[in-house]
Amino acid sequence: MFTARNKGRFALVAAAAGVSLALAGCASGDPLDETPDATTEPAEPGTSESITVGSQGYYSNEIIAEIYAQALENGGFEVNRQFNIGQRDAYIPAIESGEVDLFPEYTGNLLQYYVPETTATQADEVYAELQESLPEGLQVLDQSSATDQDSYNVTAEFAEENNLTSIADLAGVEGLILGGAPELAERPYGPSGLAEVYGVEVELDATGDATVDALLQGVVNVANVFSADPRIGENNLVTLEDPEGLFLASNVVPIASIDLPAEAVEIINAVSAALTPEGLVAMNVESTVNERSAADIATEWLTENGLI
């Protein structure tokens, strides 16, 4: 349930009535708890707003979620943060149930979640099909130009040794071990997709967060790494081209309740318009290399882009 906070209206009402208002903060341990406090009067429409913003258990996604949260707070909304929920199978039910109102997502992967057999691959067609595929009560707002999609990477040495420039080139290489998250085994672009689309046979090693380290140490020779991960450049990894579109274009896109207020939609769309691929990589560097908090990174980015 959404209602709008308007401090100016409070001030005018107080002056006219000659009363002093004391606002008590609510410190609930559960940001998803919507049970009203029995000791307070129900909020009058137009006086109080709370939007729950969620994030994956992934540092880059948390940065974007924090940007959403701070932008909304700057616009006069109260925000509950429900970050680090986990992977898609864990957080999508919370979004669909209305426990989470706003969440940074990725167009291609989200489309494949709802339409596993989709044939869309390009950014605009993926976004268009995604808009038509969401369950009732949900919407996607404007997508950004920033992408953070799955990609297959090898070391420069391995690429040179095997003359690799694209995923198709892996078909002639034996003994391939693919590193990635455990759920990669079930993804359309995982081992089954590699075999079906490119004729590439791999053994999956569920290396999880240690995937890049496993690649550098030779434990695996192909790694599933998000394209905006700064370690690709830092370690001179080679991202293999994907001529057959195994990976769908995955632009950063907010998924939201259909009831999100128009003012909030406008704020988040402005964020999406300003978010670029280079900007996202730079923020990821601030997190992984400079070890800055998501909150500080978000504040700096919003300030630099004139959004707060």
C-alpha cells in the first residue's frame, strides 16, 4: 500500500491548528512486516510512503539497489532495504507476492526465467518480450544501457594456445572444465546449451564465488563471469564472442510492483537513463578494488549525475 509523504503539508496543518506533532520512528526487525502498530492511528492517504527495495546477493546488484533507494529517499519516499536476498529462485517469489516493491534485474536472464524457450537475443526484442511476459501485478521500468550479462571467459594464454576468439572455437578443444555458480547446471546457457548450440562438451565445476580464481589457477579452463566484472580487464581475460546468441542481451532493468507511485517510477527511470556500461564497471571497481561500501558508491554516483 502506497501513500505519499509531504512535509510541507504537515507544516501547514500544524501552523493552522497550532499543534505540535511528534513523529515516532518505527523500528521493526522485519522490513517486510506490514502489520500496523496498534498504538498509532492509520496513516492518512498522502502522508507516509514506504517502498521496499531488494537486491541479489551480488555486490554489483546491491550497488544499483542502493542507488534506487537513495534516489527515492531524496525524492521524499521512505525506503525499506531488503538486500542480499540471494539468487532469482529466492527473490522472485518475494517480488511476485508484493513483499518487495522494486528490484534491479537483468533483461535477458529475467526473460529466460519466465520464458525458457525464448528466441529473442537483441536488447530491444528481449525488453519487448519481457514486458509481455511478466505475471499480473508486475512491470519493468525503463531499461538502462548498462549491461551485466553472463559471458564465457578464458585466460589469454589458453586463448592463444587454442586459437580461441569465440565460443564456437571451443568445439575442437578436449578436456574442458567450466567454472561457475552451481545453478549454471540448470541454466539454458549452461553445459546443455553449450552442447546444443555450439557442440561444445564441458564438465561443470561449481566454483561459485571463486570462479575467477579457479580460472587463474588452472582448476577450470573456461569461466562464466558477469561482463561488468572488473577482474576481466584486471587479469587480461579473453571474453569469447557469442555469434549464435547463447547469451541473451541483459541490460539492467528495474522490476517493480504495478502499484509503484508515478513519482517513484519517474525517479527510477531517471536513474536508468544515466546508468551506462562504463559507469557500472567503474562502480564495481570501487567495490571490489577500493573496498568502498555500496552506500558511499551510490551517493557519489547520484551526486556526480545530478540526481541528488
